[in-house]
Amino acid sequence: MADVRLEGLKKTFGTIEILSNIDLTIDHGEFVIFVGPSGSGKSTLLRMIGGLEPISGGRLLIDNELVNDIDAADRNLGMVFQSYALYPHMTVKENLAFPLRMAKAGKAAIAAKIAKTASLLQIDHLLERKPRQLSGGQRQRVAIGRAIMREPKVFLFDEPLSNLDTDLRVQMRVQIAKLHKQLGNTMIYVTHDQVEAMTLADKIVVLKDGNIEQVGSPHDLYHNPASRFVAGFIGSPKMNFLGGKVEAAHEHGMDVRLDAGPTISVPVQPDQMLVGKPVTVGIRPDDFSSSMPGQQEISIELGVDFVEHLGSVTYIYGNAGNEALVARAPQSGWPKGASKFTLTAAPADCHLFMGNGKAVWRLHAPASWS
């Protein structure tokens, strides 16, 4: 295992800055996932760690060793890509053996390592097949196995499940999670799929326009986003955003008059400088309910546009004034055919974002936390 430290890491192409001053510490044995929209720099950052992209500035340390100018082959990293990158003319056994053969390992050592790796990944029965005879999930397991054979300090995964169908992605997520638990290696993983990020990661790094927007556990990012961008990126369906204006700041938080109608008192750090300023209130779809509004709850009338049935969960899409909203329907159902639906939410479950998109920190944990 090894830790990875990025200190002021930069990447430029000519005069264009792709990544700027990235500071990040990845501890021994952590499973860290880079997420962000296309063009955010997540894959470029992974490739810089792997030695596949030159570093334009800053320092990269792996296991306390500066590796800026060390070739990819000499960094002792295991890399797994979206494309599998298996040799089509070789059997599974030969593909697994290749890294150790190149390292001049003995036949007995290679055979023992193949047996151990194949058993770990449950591909013992596939050793004599060639890649064209394998399913996508089987090919990806072989690609992971080839990386394991090198006994790397750190595993790097670049969207490894993107080519798989939904069922196989779920199976491979479980396989990778079990692998991390069994091996205990440091793992760095890039994905555009937030479900992968939320289910696999110890720590998520959210990137936007070449900068780190927030670093934290899946729980932290979901319940306490540092910005409107993170709040909208993490969570599916994404967080609802309602425009409003701060009417007052007091010891219990700030009173916000929503454009959609009601005034709510959000329990956040009060700031007199925000009084009279436009702000955005965020509410997760799962934090709405259809109960009768209590003294401390807000009530919003939703005009229903569309109902999405997903088996055990139903979401209602609609609008409140000029604001688009989505809410999870109550388990008891909703009035079928109704054109309007009354939603309530606890102020403690609301998020508040300033005009620059930064979050106003809460005074206490939201009501929905267990």
C-alpha cells in the first residue's frame, strides 16, 4: 500500500490551463473516486498520477517518493482502462502472465501468482480462453487480474465499467468493492457515474473546470455540499433549487422569502451582509413529504407534469411558480390524475447557497440524518 500526495499539481496545454493547483492527499488503503462533468479534468489527473501525462507544475509523491520525472513503468502502479487492453492472440493465462514474464520472473512464481489471482477474481475456468471468447465483465476481470499480478502500490481505474450493461456494472461494482476489501491497496478511480462513486468510495473528489470543488465522504457530499454545483451533481434525481431573497438574519438562522411563495427560516450561519440579497434554497427530492404542514414545516404547491414509476420508488415532476421541482412520492401513493400536489419540507433539511454558489453552513445536522 502507499499514500499519494498532490501538491499544487498543474497541467497546461500551451496557454490553456487544464488543471490548476491541485492539492490532495490520498491515504494508505483509501478508495478515492474522481467525479465531475466532461472536461473537468478527472481523467487527465488520473493519467498524470499514472505517468501517462507529463506534469506541468507542482509535485506528485507516491509513498513519499517524488515521481514527477519517473516513467509510468517504474511507478509500480496497476492500471485498468475502459477498453480492457487485452492481447487478443493470447489466452487469459498468457495475458495474466505477461507483466511477470516481462519482469523476468520464474515460471513457478508466475504459475503460483496466476492461480492465486484467478481464484480471487473467479476466472479459474477461463484461463485457456482468448478475449474474443469472453463477455465484457469477464474481460474486465482479466484486465484487473493483470494489474494485480504486478502487486502494485496503487491501483488506477479509468472508467472501467463504462462499456458494460447495467447488470454487469452492478456485478463488477461488487467485485471491485470485494477486491479492495481483500487486497487493502490504495485505489484511485475515475467515473462519470455517481452511483459508482457513492457506493464504492471512501472519499470522493468532485472536480469542476480543472479545480477541486469539494473532497469528502459520500455521506458528507450528499448531506453537506459545499456549493450549489456539488449539490446538483451528487444525488439522483438532483437537488431542487428554489430562488429567494434573505429577509432577516438572527441567532436561529436566516429567513428567506421564496420566489415560489412562502417564507422559510433556514437554520444556517446567520450573515447580516446577506439580508436583501438573492439566494438559492436547495431541497433534495427525498426530503419532501406530503404530510400536513406543521408549525416548523414549509408548504409548496406543485403543479404535476409527469410521474415516474421506478418500482419501489415513484417521483413526481412538476413546477412551483416558475421553478421546476421533483419530489419522491409518499409510499401511500399520490392522488392519481391530480394536477396539483402539496409538498412539505422541514427547514432543517433545506440547504442555502449564496449568489456565488457557495453554501451557507448549517447550524446543526439536518432533520433527515439518522
